Amino acid sequence: RQMCIRDSQWDRLYPNAQILEMMRGYAKSYPDWVKVESLGKTSAGGDTWLMTITNPKTGAADTKPAVYIDGATHANEIQGTEVTMYTVNFILKNYGKLPRVTEFLDRATLYVVPMMNFDSRERWFTQPATPNFPRTLPVAIDDDRDGVADEDGFDDLDGDGEITMMRKKVPMGQGRFKLDPKDPRLMVQVTANELGDYIMLGTEGIDNDGDGLVNEDTYGYIDPNRAWGEGWMPRYVQNGSSEYPLQYPEQRNIAQWARNHLNVNAVLSFHNFGRYILRGPGAKPQKAMNGTDLRVHDFLGKEGEKLLPGYRYGSSWQLLYDSYGDTTDHTYGRIGAISFVVELNGTQQDFNGDKNVSQEEQMKFNDELTQGRMFVAWKAYKHPQYGDIEIGGYKHDTNRSPEGFLSVEECHRNAMFILLNAYHLPKLKVQTPEVVKVKDGLYRVHVPVLNERIISTTSAIVQQNKLHRQDIASITGGKVIASGIVRDPFLNKVQMQENRPERLVVSGGIGGYSTETLMFLVEARPGMVTFNYDSVKAGKISSAITLP
């Protein structure tokens, strides 16, 4: 097969149209392997686009264990999209060349939503923006409660396509800032025994609605990572929340799809900023994670720290802040998937090694490693409310998103973290069974089933909240008259199933790196019977067993 995007470059950020072109190009070049579909319309009429990738010769996508990844939950956190698409490109390009990639697509499925917040991400590219704006879903909210929504947002006053900052020179002693004597592009807050002659006026804008405030009712604000179902809280508890859980289609499209794709074992949602690998719970008051599932998260998160230098692993509330109604709580709590939010990138280079990046070091990075690309020089402007001011600062595609020469490594390392999670999807193997002839036509069969990877076939939260059915084991080719799970093979202790022995329920599934031995008492003639194991999250396996 020929690659659809021959010159894909990962040192840049791609607008929505180009991401869609890539997605459709992969589907055209790999028509049996890659499917692109819309999960539904978004709040402003776009689509929630999903890619499904697997080897069709080894089974249908929804019958295999799966990884789900997404990007651009927050529209300004553009880089997550590039990480997801880099991953797609890497696995398709390296199938048949790299053993782990080949195994992944042969035995599992990758689901990808590159642009969750589709409409606002498009706005970030096509309209003046900042590194932090727009973040919201494209939903009008009356932030200042004056009866009109989104009427006083940021303004590109100087028409340069960027929303930067405003500062104003005032008489000495009337300001809280002064120019940095070493670099007048920078502002320094004065100390208690100093006089200042500058004030900072905030982000570029004017008082559009005449209420005496500037930029107090901007575009949005619904936070797309505070509007999921599990752990949701109203706005008086969680800023940016929706009126009710899953109110908006960006989350609802994915949540409804996920309920029909319970084969998803691992979820990675890519955000930025700060270099974190975050798990739930999102808020301290929420119930702590079950110890069995915590063990899996801890293993993958700590291995992730090794793959991603400078990243820290932990729960959201411990490393950042309380957040209710976020992605990881929903995908873990509602479909039982091991779930991470990865906060990409971080502050630019720490030149002096003091583990803190100062504004002087940030400007040094701009000057010496981007040759000034990042910063817009201050320029004079006549403001309708503030009079003579200056406008300048960092461009919208800087700082929060890495520079191009750093983006390639960031994409690759995070793609490898995705593949680490993929490697540890449950992988079952039927080991050598023990067959004992009890009498003519009656056999006791012990079948050890090994899970060779860290993720369980049924997470503890699935069992705790009854999110989907348990694993089922059976034997065909004979009549099963009794069955159970072997708890002690040496003392012959078996936890017997009271009803329907032909359909043995393996409660709790098979844990990571562990074996469950299943017992069947079978009436059959000498010959072959077939052992079957059917798991929602690990797929199906079968093995022939000889009865002497």
C-alpha cells in the first residue's frame, strides 16, 4: 500500500480541513483497515469524526480489545490532535515492520477522535485567538448576566490576527509595574518601596457593551472537560459545567458511542499544558479508585513517566485541582476503561537549571531558538476607553503548543505511550489443560487461562458497578454437568457455580499477569471438545481439548 500523506510533517499544527483530508486519505489508502465516520453533529453544526483502525483479517473491530484516543477537547489545546494523527500514521506505516505494532493491529483495535471540540478548534485557526482562547464549546453563555450572551469578548484592535496584551504608561507612582531595565519588552511588578509607571490592562479588547468592563463576556463558556456524565456537578460547584450531564453533543456523541463499544480497555485523552499523566478521580471528595484498578493505572502511569521525561503521573486533584465531570471519570466510571488525560508540553527551556522558567528565559527562548517568531513587539494604539496604550505579547500558537522542532519528539514519545497501553491490553492464552477420566463417559477438566498483560479482562469498577456482563467460559462437544473456578488446586478447592454450569461466569475476569483455572465436569465420549472463553474487553478465544 502507498501512504496517503506522503510528506506528513509533524513540526506544525494542522487546521481541521487538513486533518479531515488526512483521515479520509488514510481510509482511501487502507479501505479495509481504516474506517472514517461521523458520530453525530456538534453544537455548531460540525461533526464528531471517528477513525476505526484494525486488521480486518483477524476479526471485526468491535470483537477485539481496544484503545480509544482523542485530542482537542479544549479547542486551544491544539497539539492533542497532532499526537493522535501521528499515532495513526506511525502504526499504519509500521505494520508488518515492527512486531509490537503488527501485534496491536492484528489482535486489537484503535479508535481515534482527533478533534473532539471540532467547531471551536476551527475558530482557533481562522479567527484571532490567544494561547488560552477559545477553549470553550461553541455555546453562547451570558457570563455577565446582562441578558445578552458573548457580546463583550476579546478584540483584535490592531488587526494583526493575534489577541495579545495591553499595557499603559501612567505618571510615576500610579502604576504597579515598570519596564524591565534589561529588556523593555518585559514588565516587572514593583516592590513595596518602588514606584511604578505602567499598568497592565489585560487581554486585547474594548468595552463593547458599555457596562464599564472589558472582555467580561467572551465567546462561550462551557468547559468540554467538565460536562461529561460521571462525577458531574452544577456550575455553582464546578465552573464551566453544563446545565446537566452530557448536555452537549460533543460529549454525548462519544458517550453514546462508547456504551456500544465496551471493548475499549484503555482511554487516553490528549490535552495541554504542564507535562502530566492524570488519572481519576478528578476531585478529592470523589470515591477513591479501587486498589486493583489503581495498580494498573500506577504501572502504566509510572512507565509513562519513563517514556515521557519531565512528565509526572498522579490523580488530577493531587497534581492540579479538583475537576468534576471530566473525561477520565466518565470513561473509567461508565465503561470501565483504564483512563488517562495526558497534559502535553510544558514551560520552555530552563536555561539556568533552577527548575523554574522565568519570563527572561522565556524571552531568551523566543530570541535565540525561534529567532523572535513567538513575540509580537509592543506598538502604540489609541484605545477608546484607555486612551494611549501599547499592544503586544506572545502569539496564539506559542508557549502552550511547542515549537515545531520540539513537536516531533513530543508527538513520538506520546504515541509510544499510547502503544504501551495498547501492548498491555488483555491477552489471553489457554495453557495446558488437565484432564482426569472420572469414569467412562465422565471427565473432570481443569483449564488454566493466562492473561499475559497488565490490564485485566474485567476491571474492578466494572464488577463493582455492573457496567457490563462478566466473562463467560464454556465447553462445547460434551454436556457440562458442573463447573466452577479452582481456588486451590492442591487442596482441590473449587468455587462451584450453582446454576447453568454450561455457562461458567468468571466473576472479576482474569487479572493482569495472572491465571484463573476453570473446572468443568463433562459428560462426553472420548475425542475432542472445545473450550471457549468470551470476554467483553478481551475478545474470544477457543482451544481444542482431547478427552482420552
